[in-house]
Amino acid sequence: MRITTPVRLGAVALAASLTLVACGSGDDGDAAGGGETKTLRLALNQTEQHPSFVALDNFGKRLEEATDGRLGIQVYPNATLGAQQEALQLVSDGTVDLAIVSGTQLENLNKDFSVFNLPLVFDSIESQMKTIHDPAVVGDLYSSLEANNKVTVVGGFTQGTRNVYSKKGPVNTPADLSGQKIRVQESELHTSMISAMGASATPMEFGEVYTALQSGVLDGAENNEVSYVTQKHYEVAKFYSRTNHLVGLDFLIVNSDLLKGFSAEDKAAFDKEWAAAYAEHTDLWAKDTEKSIATAEAAGAKFNEVDAAAFEAVLKPLTDKFLTSDAQRKIYDAAQSAGS
Ligand code: GCU
């Protein structure tokens, strides 16, 4: 089954030409062991400064070493292979091998993924990482897209805590968001979340947010400090308010047929180096969050605490509304019990 998402022709044409280049050159030429390196193409919508790029780039280098040059990874940053909806389609088609997509994208294919996109589901990055890499919790979920979409979920990177930011002024209570157009990811759950928080939710692709903020199409958005800075949103929306509504999650996805074609030895190296990659990412995350706050503050951004109880009160009811199956409740309970 195709994912019912329009794919931009530009992205497809670019990805197709990359395939040709890779084949034409015998992939990457001679590998250390004398064979050929298969360079996997990975789509990412972040800049080269973002912890996800750094950790994935290092993942590729270690993988190449661990497989004696049989497998490598080329990370394409800045959504050059397409925005996340498109990247998901391209991985499903096998045109692109791997991608990082936000949990919100997978919720659109299987509602069980929405558990991890719920506000307040994780109380820390540690409990999030523990839950989402526990095969007993996520085994069925991560293989659930294979039959229809040929997409396997490998694991995830934290998006850290997401907070609201606005051009208009500091937000303290849900009432302060009244009438404000706040960008959300393309997700029914997050649209309901921002509406519950008092704003007018505007679903939009990540790469369009800066211009929309600048032109006034949006009054604000919600994201972590790292994206607030790497995307330069602090230049155009300088009030960052700690609503702490969500610890967000990105997934690493791979084309299922490609994954099945790995030898047992290469699959073991892939899994081992991926575990090292998300550990490195978690470590970088804490450091980059601090650096991002300092960068934004130096440029005049203002950070403020909010009335946490007021936001919790409007967000809590979303859990019951969006947890509708036993499978979802099981995952939710595991996430909650991993917390402190
Ligand atoms: C974060 C996340 C991305 C996501 C983006 C968004 O930066 O890491 O995967 O696309 O938020 O808000 O769209």
C-alpha cells in the first residue's frame, strides 16, 4: 500500500538521480576488504550543526569500520531529499534507504504510535530512551509497518522537551495563547493538543515555519531549544515559554527489504553502532540544549516559566481521548512505569 502523501517531484527526481550515481560508480568503489561499499542514503531535516546529524554521521563512520567497509551511511541534511512526509514515502519505495522522521509522521500510518506523541507521556529523556528501545514494549509496534509500507523502525532519538514560543509576548497560562496561530506538526493529536492549550493550531511542514513566522502567517510555534536555534526561529519569535508539554521523539526508519538483505554479521554491526549512536545523541542533546539557550539569550530571546498546573489540567484529558486500544494502553503503561 502506498502512503497517501503527495511526494514532491523535485525530491523524487533528486533521490532517483542519487541512486543512479551510486550504482554508476559501483557504489563507493573499493572498500577496505577489497569489496564494494554500499552507501546507505539517510534523509534528515536538520542542519549539520544539529546533534542528530552529528550522531548519524558518526554512526555511518563506525558502521563502515565495523563492517570492513561493506556498509556506510551518507546523511543528507536540511531536507534535501524531501520533507519528512516525502522521506517516509521514499523509504517505503526503497528510493531512499533510511530517514529520521518525527513520531507524528508514523502516527498517521498506525495510531498505536500516537502513544509516544502524547503530551506528558514521558517524564524524562532517560525514561523515554529506556521505553522506546525495549523490545518487549516496542517489538510489535516497530515491525507493524513492514507488511503494508515496507518500513521498519530501528529506534529513536529524543527531541527533548518541547515548549511554546511566540512573537507576541511571554505565555503564562492557556488564556495567553488565545487567538494566537501556533504551528504544529502534521498530526491530529498535536492539533488537538495545541487547541487544548488555548491556541489556534496551524499544521505546517518544519521547513516552512521560519518564513511563516517572519511574515506573520504564524504567531508562534512549539519546539525544543535546539531546533529553536538551529532553525533560527529565535530571530523572529523571541518569547520562549516553558510549557514543557511534551518530550518529543524522532524515529530512525529503514526500508524493510534492505534490512532483510543484511547478512547476520552486518545486521549485528548495524544494531550495535545504532545503540552507540543514540547514546551519543542523548549525551550531545543535553550539551546542545544548554548552548542553544545561551545563543538565543545572547540574541535577545526571553525564556520564562509558566503556570505548569494550568497547562497540565488542559493536557491531561487528551490521554483518555487518544488512548483507544488495549495495545496503546499497554505501551502507555510501560512508558509511565519507566518514569520516576
Ligand atoms: C524537531 C524534530 C523533527 C521535527 C521538528 C518539527 O526538530 O526533531 O523531527 O520535524 O521538530 O517540529 O517538525
